[in-house]
Amino acid sequence: MTTEAADAEGIWTGVCGEMAADLSLTPLLVGLGVNELSVGPHDLAPIRKALISLKRSECQKLAEKSTQPLHQPGDLRTHKGSGPKSLSGAFRRILVREIN
């Protein structure tokens, strides 16, 4: 995994922009080992609040499950309001699969 390879070399891994500011992706990004989220000033407070409330171990479990292959056609449920117009929509669908 990219974040593990970066950590082994002493390099941080960051995500910026819309993906970093998407609260539904925060647990996944933390679980994947992302070290830095770069967001605009208006997104900083909600992201910081989310980060404070998260447990790294739970985020890591979510990340592990989200990287596993799907076994059943019904494993991937669509999230109302998400679609192919954004990359984060795919991640939302993975998160919804784990929550439901």
C-alpha cells in the first residue's frame, strides 16, 4: 500500500481538495494511513472535529474491509445522491456497504 511504503521511507502521505474535505471519507482516509488532509478554511473545523472523534483502530478495520474484493453482486449498494460524477461517490458506496 502507498501509505505503508511512504511510512517505511519516512515520507508523509497527504490528500487535498474535495476528497480531503469530504467528511464521509475521513474515516477511510485515516484508516488507510493518510497523514495529512489539506482542506480549505471553511472545511477545517468539521474535519478537525471528525478527526478528534475517530478511533484509529476502527478506521483501520473499515479501510481493510473496503479494500477487500466484492463477493456478491449485492455487496455494493448505491448511496442515494452519489453517482459517477465524483470519485468520492465510489468510496461512499463502499462505506454504505459497511454501515448497512
